[in-house]
Amino acid sequence: MSQPPSEGLIAARQQIDALDEQLLDLLARRQELVRLAGVFKPKDNAEAVRAPERFEQVIATRRAGAAARGLEPAVAEAVWRAMIGAFIEYELRVNQEEGLTTDQ
């Protein structure tokens, strides 16, 4: 039979939940900017959306930023790779539906 969580653990979990709510707000804002980027790129241009050089530049910058803040760089890299990968898929859909056409 497991023991109930301690008050400290409960408090830590509540703070994590509060941070998660803030992260959701930030991710929603990021998604809107990603949507705009997808609209401004030429329609059906997957290479422009994926932008592999930009992707790796962002990862390197976030690793450095993480280290400067005391966040484990490998954790930051894993989070950003997953997040960017998901947003690339979203941006590809947006770009296909709303991207710039040659007559715009």
C-alpha cells in the first residue's frame, strides 16, 4: 500500500500545475506566430517550412540559453526538438491551406 504524498510533494505538484497553465498560454501564443509564418511562406513549400538550418540554429541557441539559466541543456534540447517538430507539422498544414500563392 503506498503512502499519501507529503505536503511538500503536494505543494510542488501545485506549482508545476500552475507553471503548466502559463506554458499553455505561451504555447498558444507561439502557435499563432507559427501560423503567421506558415501563411507568409510560399504555399506547399515544405523545405521553407522545415527550414533545417534554422531548426538547428534554434536548438543550439536554446541549449546555450538553458545552460545560462541552470537548465540542463539536454532537457531543453529534447523539449525544443519535440515542440518544434509538432509545430512544423502544424505549420505544414497551415501553409498548404493558407500559404502564399504565386499570384499573391
